[in-house]
Amino acid sequence: MRCYAFLFIIISFSLITTANAQLKGKTTCPAFEVDILNGKVNGLKPDRTSNEITGKFPCYTSMTEENSSSKCGGMIVYRDKDITFFTGRNYVEIGTAFKGKMSPVLLGTKKGSHFRILGTPKVKDDKWDAFQTSYGCLVLYYGADNKVKKIQFSTYGTNTIQLCE
């Protein structure tokens, strides 16, 4: 009798622990599609809320809430896609390892080759150009080879944008 009771307890315990186990699928996102000329990612402008962005792209790798103690305001990072939304400062940053579609393609282009599409920069530096756009501004950063290595676009203009450094 004791043997059956002991066996019953062992089986019951194993069933309880497996009953609490859950299958969790990988969170997937739609492909990122960046429209540089309209300042949007899959139709979202950089001034969207954290909930709107994570609702459309739930596969973020890290997130910082907007509050007074956060260094750069709110941030939603997609490290594996090399794109970051700065929700507190209303801009998007795209790096060289960006995985997605971009129109027009600017990453890896030579400095000056995109002026016919974007016009002349409003503010210039050796390592970057800032363009005033209809939606705000676009900043292109150049590497040692004078090719675009980072892109930032914002709903703020070149005079009011506050970038996180």
C-alpha cells in the first residue's frame, strides 16, 4: 500500500510540474520598411508612442521607458535589425547592419551622391550632413571612406532636434 501511495505522489508531482510548463513561440515582427523621403518606418513616424511602436514591432531587444531619469528619453532598440526608435526625442536611428528595406537606399552611398534626391544640406560637418525635410530633418553620418554609415531622421527640424550621444 505504501508503495502505491509513494508512486501516486511521484506521478502527481510530475504531472503538476508539466502542467505549468508553457510553450512560448518566438515573437516575430514584420519586415522593417524605411521610407526616407517621408520619414516613416512601416507607416510610423518617429513621434509615435512606445505602445504604437511595440504594437507594430513586438520583437524589440530592449526598451527604456520615458522618464526623467532616462538618459535619452524613451528608447526601443531592435539590435538584431540595427534600428532604434528614440520615443522621447522623436527620431529613428539606423546603422550599417540594418536588416530591412529602405527607399531610397542611402546606407553605403558616397557623400554627395544623394544630393540630387535630398537637395543640399542645411547644416554640414566633416563627418555628417543634416537635411531639412518636409517632415523634420534627416542626418547622414559618414565613415572614413566617406560613405553613409548611420542615418537619423526626426519629426523635429535641424534647429530643434536633440540627439542622444
